[in-house]
Amino acid sequence: MSVRTTGRAVGALFLLAFVVYMTGNALAGSGETVAAGALLMLANSAAVAGIGVLMFPVLRRHHELSAHAYLVSRVVEAVMLAVGVVFLLLLIPLARDASGLPSLASVARQGNLYAYQIAMISLGLGSLMFCRVLFQARLVPRFMAIWGMVGYAVFATGAILEVLGYGVGVTLSIPGGLFEVALGVLLVAKGFPTEPSHDREEAAYL
């Protein structure tokens, strides 16, 4: 694929990941449709891993360490989210057990929560290097790359605080979440510029 086409594919995966995870999480939280929600959340794991794989050659052209770091962070995110789904699926047999087993159900929910937060820490830290390359190589308008760096830094901080017991992760995830949606829309519309080194390329996005 060309760099521009790769950018459009990455943008589509950003949007797909957002939609399927939000939908899956809502279904899983309803209690009656946990299995359907879990399948959508697994689809999200595939999407985020795909983003890392597609971005690797693009980032590698500009900074090899950042390319590897971002790929690893996305794979860790995908794996930990899948682990969280396993914990979520455990709620199905536990709910059917006549003896109740409320303590095991609580452990499963906490396992899902911690797996998710570890995935988000990995995403936030790896995406700082991703946005650094976006900024330096001018793969997107620089204000967007700065927005991403700030958003992901806040995002990772929120996930760390959640692990430590402070319930601020949802609020602190908003800037990074909105950035991913905006980046997805931008990339679907325009892809990455083929020669993103000069001011004329940045002007093409304005």
C-alpha cells in the first residue's frame, strides 16, 4: 500500500476500534448480552493490533525506535484487552451457578478492570512516541500531534491513577479519546502525505 492508503486504513481502524469497543462494553454491561459484547471487544483487540502493524513501516521511515515502541505498545494493549475479555466471560458461568459465588464474580470484574487499565497505560505511553513522530515528520498538522501528546499523557496518568485506586480515569481519557476520533476522521479523508517534510504539506490539511 502507498503511504496515503496506509493512512486511510489506519484511520478506519481507529474509528472501528472506538465503535466496537464502546458498543461491546455497553452490551457486556447489560448483563444479558455479555457474550456478544465480549466478541466485539475482541474485534477491538484485532483492530488495535492492526493499527500497530500498519503504522510500523510508516513510523520506521522516520524513527525506528518509536516504530518498535508503538508496535509493542499496541500488541500489549491488544493482549491485555483480550485477557480482560476472558475475565468478563467468566461472569457467564458464575451467573449460572446456583451457589452464587459472588466473591469470584467480583474477582473476575476486578481482573477485567485491571487488564483494561494496564492496556491503557501501554497505549498512552507508546502513543507519546507515535505522536512525537507525527509532529516531527509532519504526518498530520502539528497542532493535532501536540493535542495527541497532551491527550495521551493525560490518558496514561488517568489509567495509572485508576490502578492506584483513584476513580478519575474516565474523565482523563476524554482528551485522548477525542483525539483518536479526530485523527481517524482526518486519516480516512486524507491519509498520510507522501512527502510530509515541508510547509506546503501541512497547508494541505488546513
